[in-house]
Amino acid sequence: MRTIKIFIAITLIATLGMDVLFAQNGGSEILHTTEITVKQGHNSRFIEGVKKWKECYLKHNGKEKWSMWFRQQGEGRVYIMTGTNSSWAEMEKKDEVDNECYIALLNHILPHIEKVNTRVASTIPEVSRSTPLDIKYIWVTYYKVQNESTFKKVITEVTNAIKEKEGFPRGLWFNFQLGAPDTPNFMVVEPYKGYADIDIKKDSPAKIYADAVGEEKSSELWNVWFDTVKERWSYIYKLNPEMSN
């Protein structure tokens, strides 16, 4: 997504719809994420700046889509801007709107940004659910692992058990390809319409898998899981529709 690329590139130089994040078309896609940490006390001005940039982009008939998510936990005010490409070649497409809205970006967004972290991941459609509607929150869990192929085998087996019981996977899986040394290897995104949805009681993946294959085989798989996973952490993000397109 060129708009995302330009936003990232200019931000890095200066500071150093919903369907975007959840796009699953049967084949793997490229997900671009820009993690933006806003300066303390600048949050409202950053929000208004993004709105002005978006207004300029739409005024000049910009066609690309992006989503802006606000992290609900952790240190500081952090946003994630996301967009997808179906191929790397799309990154070279020119968009004159970027030039038209450069001043809005320079004057109204960049002064309020503390730092930026960019990453690129690929979707894993074979273990991911289809796009849900009316999503306002996402629970994102990140994983650093010892062995990616082993990790994929584990999540495939467990996902197949969940699909057998519930009809479809619970989350959307991504495999990170590019990023800083602290970049995780994988993330899974669980979508929700609201916090009340999180309260709904469901069997854990461990129980579902044990019910499907038996305790002995289940224990063997989870031993592999714990040997493979080095680190795991989670955040909830809230979609900001006014900052998204």
C-alpha cells in the first residue's frame, strides 16, 4: 500500500477499514503495520492531525484504505496503522495524492509523534477465520518462537480441532517477515464487537484439542508448544473509524 509506505517513510525521516487488517482472500497477503507512539500531552492534536490528512487525501480522490487502531494497554499513547498489498510490486505504484497532502502530514501529524516502528507480515489464511462484521476491538497476541515450522504445525493442529467443533477458526494469524530485532515471529488477531463479547465463556484451545485427540496426544503437543514459544504478550486495540479509511 503506497499511502502507508509514504506515511511511514516521511514519518521516519522527520522523527528519526476495518477490512484492511482482516483481509483474507484465500491467498496470502502482505500486511504493513506502523506503530506510532504519540508524544505525551499531544494525543488530541495527533488525532486532529490525522483527520486533516485524511480529509486532504479524500478531497484529492485518494483510493487506498487503511485502519488506525488505538492500543488500550501498555506504556504511552500508541496507535497501529495497518494496510495490505497483494504483492510487493504494488508498493511501486505512484499516488499523486501523497504529494498533495505532504504539508498536512508535515504540519499536523509529525510534530506530535515521538517514535515509529514499522513491520511487515504475511497472512496465514489456512489457519485464519473469515472477516467478521462490525468489529470495534481486537485482542492481539504476539509470539517469539524457537522454530517457526514447528510452531505452524502446532497452531494448524489446534486450529483444525477448533474448526471441527466450532465451524471456523477463532483468530487471524500473521507471520512477520521484516522488522527490528524485537519483532515477534507471529501474531494472532481475535476480533470483537465490544468488551462484552470477551466475557462470553468458551472452551480453551487446550481443552478442545484434548477432547478431539485424547489427553496423551494433547500433552505431547503442548510440550512441543512450550518448548517452541520463547515469549508471548497481548494487547487490546480499539478501532478509530474517523482516523481510518
